[in-house]
Amino acid sequence: MNLRIAVPTKGRLADPSAELLRRAGIRFERSDRALSVTARSAPVELLFVRSDDVAELVADGVAALGITGYDLLGESGFDLVSMMPLGFGRCTLTVAVPEDSSIQHSSGLAGKRVATSHPRTVTDHFSSLGVAIETVAMRGSVEVATKLDVADGIADLVSTGSTMLVNGLRPIERVLESEAVLVAPAGVELSETAQTVVTMVGAVVDARSRRYVLMNAPREIVPRIEEIIPGIEAPSVVPLAHNGMVAVHSVVEADRLWQILPELRSAGASGILVLPVEQMIA
């Protein structure tokens, strides 16, 4: 039987999720109306569902793994674990009030109404602060709740904050940071296929933040190069045809390139190439 993975069918997580799985070696073709697709390259069936439904399908055993937002994982209340963050779909669940409100902190919403599509998470957050509120659950258009006099404040997901500004809202507090996560049932041993999926997805996620660096250098400066780019364990050093010259290969963090490349050039390296890394298992 094929392993089932629940994947968002629409919204901000849909396209990045599909691309991640393809890069992990799960090849599939899907028409717009198909709710499930069997992969060509692996014993995997993909279930395309709403992001909100992923957690429930995994908790009920319909799917062995799922991709959803960390915010939705917490909001679901199901006994699931995040196998890993996936590096896309980043946003912040943020408390906001009308621009002209005198409220500066969440404590100022005590006894007031807060509209949100994350009632469980928001209620728990305010309870942890010792602030009693009336939670108004809304499916969508949370930003207009204060204009409609449905609520005194809101708690909604923010990526850039522009939607809040357009609707005359002022952020006052962060509730949680969210991004896409790979989820699985808690306390359940994963099958061999599921473990392979986790490994392959993890290899893609890890590779995104790495770059493969190659260069030529005099052999005598290799110790200096090792100080600059130690690599996963140590850089690979390969003798070249010219006496005293070697090729040095290493994997480095992409965020360090700004610092590393000038240092390598100053140390005496030449012909430096920086290549993307598709997958990496450390």
C-alpha cells in the first residue's frame, strides 16, 4: 500500500509544498481537479486537501505524513509532532488594534472582544498572560472585524503587515512565529517509506541553506583555507596537474558567502566557483 501524504491544495503553502516534494524525488503530475495522485517515482500517494484539514487527516491515520503551517498544527489540538520546519510560508500570528485605539499592550484588551481564525491559540495566549478576553472565531476577513464592530481587536497572520495597515490596524504583540512544517502522529513509529520521505525532505531543506564552493589554490595555503571554510568535516583537497596546485571543494552556509569569498581571494585562492546544492545528508 502506498504511503499517503496530505498536502495543501490551495493558498500560500500549496506551490512550495509541491515543489519541495518534487525536489525530494517524489515525481507526480496533477490536474486541477485531482484530489489524490500516485507518485511515479516512489510508493507514495499525495492527498490534496485544505491546509486546515491536514492535521486531522494525519491524526486520524488517513495520511502518514502531512505538510501544514505550524500555527495550524497548534490550533488543531491533535497529538502530532513537527518533524522539521520546511523554510517557507513564514508568518506571524499578531495581535492588532485600530490605529486610533489607546491600547498599547495585550493587557489593554482585558474584558474585550478579540476576533481571530485561531481561537484556541489566541485564548491560550491571553490566558497565559492572565488576561481574560472574549474570543470571536472568524474564518476569514478578520481584518475588518473592528470596522464592523464585531471585535475590539484582532489576532491574525501577518507576512508583511500591509493588509493590517490598509485596514487601519496597528500591531501591538506577537503571539507566535509560524512556517510550514512536516507533521506526523506522536508516539507512532514511522514506516520505512515514511522514514525515507522524512530523510529526503530533510536533505532538500538542509541543502537550501548551503552552497558548494570549488577553487584552485597553492598547496601551502590549504591550512588557511581550512580555517575559512572547514566544511562539513574538512574540505576535499585534490592535486592538480600543475606542481604545487590543488583543487579545494567544500560545502558552506549560504549566509556566510559574503564573508568567505573575499577571505578566500585574499588568501590566494583562484577560479572560485559557487554552486547550488540540491540535496544534502550530513
